[in-house]
Amino acid sequence: MDLWKRFVIIGLLLSVWAVPAFGWELSLKGETEWRYRFWQRTGDTDIFGQMNSSIVNLGINHLRTYPTPGGSNNRVAPGFGVLAGENCYGAEMTATDMKMGLYPTFKLNPAISISAGVNLTSLGIWSDGQPYYNPIVGVAGGGGGTVAVSQRGWVNSLYVPIGDPQVATNVPNTFVTMQWLKIGMTTPILDFSIGYKQTKFGIGLWKHECMSPSTSFGVTAKCGPFLIEFAPYFSRNLSDWRVVTQRNEGAASQQRQMDRRNYFLAYAGGFVYNNGPLQLAFYSDSYREPSAPRVNGRGLALTIGNPSQDVLRYRLAFAAKYNNGRFFFNGEVDHFNRWRSGRGSQSGAPGVVGTVNAGADDASWLYGTEFGALAGPSKFTFSYARATGDDPSTRKTNEDQMIAETIATGCFLKPWGYLMYYLYGTGDGFNAAGEGNPTNFHHAGARLDYAVAANLNFFSVYSRAWRDQPNAYTLGGDYAVGARPWTNADQLAALRPAVPDSARDIGWEVNVGADWKILENCTWSTTIAWWKPGNWWAYAYPNTAAIYTANGGAVINLAAAPGSAQALAAMTGLNRDINPLLAVETKLLFNF
């Protein structure tokens, strides 16, 4: 009898303890996407010159959009992006992949909730199935040539390639990764949030919900038609994980602990006004960063230079939306600035290399608009966007383009140009997932959506793009495999010419496709893209095919000097007509 009493007492205690747990609410959403992609060139004249079957055929393999440790905004460089492919590779490429995401929400009580995004995806699987490729050396250019490329082969596109072999028996192809995590607290006066958040501002030119989330503590207040937001960032310094002081192990981690844990040095905030069909929003984001490490008193072997300058980055943004059911207008204007001063700073005249400018003002702009009308089952949309470029005549030490702030997100641009924007990034910008995030360009486009039925929509798109500052790029690229920025050093040394101002045309593209909701929670989408590259590519990219031909298909010198025979070959056929590229993407999306 005593034993039964004990069981009864234990059961009652467990039931009382479990009552709060049963009060929680759990909701789970998710999605699974299967995707097939195919792209090819339609003729023998490629971005990298004239192909032939006997000596050179770089093929479509010149699209290498893997990330680098340099951050999420990658400009043209020899380590990623659009590069000349391996010789005799082929004129087409296919890829089949899949991703899955889970989005749970725990509601602890009416005022507190925890939400997250979990991806069952790849984290570093390249096209040959090697998640952890040699981080130092990779083959480039074909013919046996090699080049040091940091973390070459890493792909973080949140897709698991189907059919790729494992790198080892103990390394699975699927990794569980946290996409975002947020705790929300609601009070009668203010709402609070802590953790990784995904945000969108305006039409998504600068901030889009599909981008990597940021970590911050946020406060939101509602007052009638106004919404006020404020978010001090926990940390914005040393986001580059390559830096030894960023790591949490070893003696160098002490420097980060003592000198770089400057929380609340970055702030973001905004005002939103909603009134019927009209919405107005103002947003500001700024943070200060030390430009050089300081000695932390622990005897670390750190570089000692002039006293660190105060470097302030700030962004001001304004957005407006209007939709009355028949006509709509969405606009966004983003202003970026980088200012520095302090002890050790000195003024530098335009064109002077190696000085630190007191009060240097590296201002740049990113703005765009979408407007149109709805008529029955049809929707007409017109779009324009501009990211200011890098004018060498106004340079001092830092170039706007190389600061990499004025990028347009691939999430905004993908519906306007699958090849020209999303895959090729207009040739000069990619995010950490290898998706195009261009800068220094103008975009203009028109789109027609027609709903044949409630579950079937057809669309067609025409877009055109041109460079804002063509002379921000080196004529003939890097004389080997890709594009190259034209810097102050080039201007002073007069060794490398710039792309002429007349070579502005990035190209035009036509997309057609359909979105078909086959079943409940199952949508089939297909996009067919036809892109005609413009003359900018012929001037800003090397004629690698001519180099191979001159060498009889032999190794390309990846460090060719200006004036060399290879450099001269790279600058042949500058006004060559490039054949169009064709791409098809089809995918099945399951929501649950």
C-alpha cells in the first residue's frame, strides 16, 4: 500500500509541475524546395572571347559564385564571382539541389514568444561534394595553373546538391544550421525583441528579409499611426571571421576580449507612418569601428601604428508606399556615408595614395522605385534602380565602390533579371551565398503578370542595365581570369588603363515564366531567361580565349604584368559582340 501511495504522490507532483508546460503553445511551419537549373551560351563568342573545340572552350564554367571570408558584400576580385573557366570544360551547366527549412514558434504566454528558423541544408558543399575544400590553393585558369584562394569551394546557399558524394563516411551532406532566432516580449507600452532578426525596409533594395539576419536588442513603440523602432547592436566590429582576434581560442582571443568588446557602439532606428493606402518610413543605421588594433597590455604581438582614427559609418534611408487597389507606387532612397578623423589623420589630395583623410566623406547613394497598375487579372509594373559608382576624378583614399555599401540585394533584383542580376551580379558583386548583389549600375525594367486562374500566373519581364561609372574597372580585367577594379595606384602609375566611358552597356534580358499552385501547399515555378551581355563585359573582362590560343592551350600566367604579351592578348577584341546566355530554373515548393 505504501508503494502505491508513493506512486500516487509522485504522479500528482509531476502533473502539477507539468501544468505550465501544457500551457505553452507550439506552432511549426516549414518549407521544402526542390530545384533544377540549366544554363548555357548560345554561340561561340563568350564573355571571355572566341571559343573553339580544338584549342579553347571555357564554356559556362566561368560562373563561380562561391563566397569569400571577406564579408557578405564581395566586389570584383580574383577569388570569386565571374571567372574564366577551365579549358575545354563545355558550353553548358546543370545543377539539381534541394533545401528544407523549419520555423517553430513557442508561445510561453500571451506576452512572450520564441521563434526561430532552422535549415536542414548544406553548409559548405561544393559542386564536387567536398564540404571542406583546401582553404589555401585551388585550381584556376586551366592548363594546370593554380592560385591561392581563401576558402575556395565553400558554398553557403542553403541547398543540398542531390547526388553529391560525401567527403568522408563520418561527414554527412546535410547540416543543421540556425538561420535566425528571436525572443519577443509584448508590454502595454513597448515591445521588446532579442536575437537574430530578419528585416525588410522599403522595396528591399538595401534590407530584405531573405538576407542574413542581424543580432540586436530591439524596442518598438506604437502611437496611433506611428511606429517607432530603436535597436542598439550588440557588436558590429570584426565581423570578418578570418581576423585572428575574432576567434575565441588562443592568446589572441584576449585582445578581442579586452579591446574589442565595444557593445552598443552601433545603433539603428526608424519611424513608420501608416494611414490607409499610404506608408512612409525613415530609417537610420550607424556604427563606429576602430581602424587598427591596439595593444591590450597582455604582451600580444600586434601591429602598433598611429592612434586609431574614429571611423563612423552611417546610413540614412527613406521609403514610401502607396496602393489604392488600382495604382501602386513604392520608392526607396538610401544614403551611405563613411567619415573618419582623429589623431594621426591627415588630409589627402585627390589621387594621393596612402594617406588617411581627416573628415573623409565617402558618400554614395542607392535608390529605386516600382510603380504600376492593376487591371482585372493583369498587373503592370515598371522599375528603376541606381547604385552610384566610383568616379576616379573624385577619389581620395577610399573608393565608394570598394567600401561595398551601395549594393542592391539579389532578392530584389532576381525577379528583374535571373541571369544578368541574380546569377552574374552584373559582373561585380555577390553576397556570401554566391548570389548577385551588384553595385555601380542603373536598372530599368517592365513586367507583366497575368493570372489565368486563381492558382496560375504567367509573367514576362524586360530589363536593361548600364554602368554608372565604367572607368571604375580595369581595361582587360586582371589579364587572366576575371574583372578587376581600377584603383588610385593605377591612376598614379599610369600602367593599367581604365574601361572607357563609352563602354557602359551591361546588357538586356528577357524572362518569361509561370507560377502554378498545383495542389494545396504545393507550387511549381519555372523561369526561362535570355540575356544579351553588353559591351562593358568585353572591355572589363580579359579575352582569356585569346591568351589560351596564343599559348596553344598552355598554362595561363595568373600574375601577368601590364605591358606583357599576355596583358596585350587580354585586351584584344575589346568591342567583341558577346552571344546571349540562356537559363532555365524550375522548382517545386512545398509549404507545411
